[in-house]
Amino acid sequence: METMQNTGPTACSTMAQVRQCVDDLDVQIVALLAQRTSYMTQAARIKQHQHQVRDNERVEYIVQRVGQAMQAQGFPPQIAQAAYQALIEQSIAFEEQEFLRLRQGVAP
């Protein structure tokens, strides 16, 4: 199937085109998620104590910020907020694992 690039939703006239565009976006989103996740490893390396991994104020700031950004685009903020809440929870779990992995065999 042909890849559609740089076309907006209004350019689609069939469900096949819509699905292809969504699939193309998913590839980009996954690449960005991988890049974002690599920063969790860096955060785990930089933080000195495991209790620093979860920063509830930062979580709230991010969720609010993405909601506002989504609303500014003319879409319901809850879509971004729910997605980011799940993303952040998984990122925290990953960072906790990385925090422990990076300190294996290292005396506290």
C-alpha cells in the first residue's frame, strides 16, 4: 500500500487512506516514544535516590500542559491527558527498573 505523507485528514477520501495515514503517524509516534523513553534511562542515572523517580508535581504539570496543547488544537484535552497519564505511569515503571538496573552491585 502506498504511504501518504504530509496530507491532512481532509485529504482522505477512503477509509484505506485514513488507516494508512494513522499507521504512518503511529510509526512516527513510536519513534518519538522510543526517544522519550531513552530520557527515562538518563533520568534514572542522574537521580540519586529511588524516591525521586516519581515526581507527582511534574506528572500533574505534564498532564495539564498536554491537555492545554490539545485544546489549543481544537480537540478535547482529555484525549491527550488520558494518553499521557498512561504514558507517564509506564515511563515511571521503566525508570524505576532502570534505576535499580543501573545500581546493581553498587552499595547504597
